[in-house]
Amino acid sequence: MRRFLYVAGLPVLLLLGWFVLSSGSENFYAPPLRDILRAFVDTWTPERLRADVLPSLVRLFAGYVLAALLGVALGVAIGLNRRLRATVEPVLEFFRAIPPPVLVPVIMLFAGIGDGMKVIVIVFGCVWPILLNTVEGVRAVDGVQLDTAKAYGVRGAARIRTVILPSASPQIAAGLRQALSIAIILMVISEMFAASNGLGFTIVQFQRSFAIPEMWSGIILLGLLGFALSLLFRLAEGRALRWYHGLRDAQRRS
């Protein structure tokens, strides 16, 4: 209960403060929170959720999974090969420094304006933290573990599966956590360009039609989705890395 109060206390206080401070607002662009909540209930019906939120989540999931697979695979290959790492590192740093939203018009020229473009934008933005964290995690694998595996004849794919990936998994998880927040941002941005559905498209349409309470309700929904996805990721990470967190707790107690 105490932990729940720590987690929920600040958001509840912020909402209460927003509700009280905005109760007498006459600003068209900053309506009272009660109007926004009323618009939230009226706007985000099950039909609207299926029409706009579900396609956004499908694109987000597709881009995120592809970025994870690509980033981990390339990260392991680069992390294990010193010459390859020295060759591609300048190129990786160059592409990592390019903001993905800048490339949306370029990607549209090659991939069109359909779902493929939006997925590619998400992949391009998410792959870098996953790839770079995987490289660092692979490089940090304990040499004693590698020598022991070699002595027992564990080589090739078996060594990657049983030694390298488990040892690098905390660093990989850190990259996946960073990529998740980037994926949500790019999902919205990609849907603001030549889209016909999606959460980002709907929020922009509300803004262009001066439906301000509905626009704010979409922003709140986006925040709730981000919070829910972050919570799900933390639960999955805690289950997958239970051994790692247990080891850290044991070291802390000792």
C-alpha cells in the first residue's frame, strides 16, 4: 500500500491541482479539466478506439519488434567482432545523430504513405539505442565466462544463446526501455503525415477543427497508453531478469 501511494500520489495531486486551477478558466485553448474529462468519455468510445487507437498500437508493436530483432542481431555481431566494430562505429554514430522525424518526408518517397512508412520510421528511431546497448553489453561479458564456455566446448550459436545473451541482457533491456518511449513518440509523429487514422492523426484533426477539449483528451489518452506500456515492460523485464535483480539485492545485502 505504501508503494502504491508513492507511485500514485504525485499523479493524483497533479490532477487535483489541474482540476482546481482550471475550474474557472475561460481560455479557449486551456479549457477546464472537467470539460476535457467529459470530452474524453464522449470521444473515446469503443468504436473510436478500434478505428484509431488499435491501428496505432499495431504499428507501434510491429516497428518496435522489428527494431528489437534487428538491433540485437546486429549488436551481437558487432560486439563480437572488433574489426567490424571499428569499421561501422563512425557510420552508426552518424545515423544515430539524425533525428528520425527529419527523415519522414524522405521515407515517404520510397515507402509511400501507408503503414509501411510509419513502421519504417519507428524502426529507424528505435534501433539505435537497442543496437548500441547490445554492443556494449556484449563487450562487457566476463572473459572468465567466455573461457569457461570455450573449455567446455560451447561455441557458435550455443555460446551466444547460453552465455553472451544472458550476460548482456540487462544492457539490452536498458536499450529496449529507451526504445519504447522513442517508439511512442515516432508513432504519433508518423501519423501526422498523410495518414487517415491513428491517434496522432486524430489529435491533429481535433486541433485543426478547433475541438480543443477533444484534442486534450487525445493527449491524455496518449499519456495513459505510454504509462500502461511502460508498466507492462517493467513487469516483463522484472520477470525476465529476476535472476539479475536477485543477484543485485544479494550483493547489496552483503
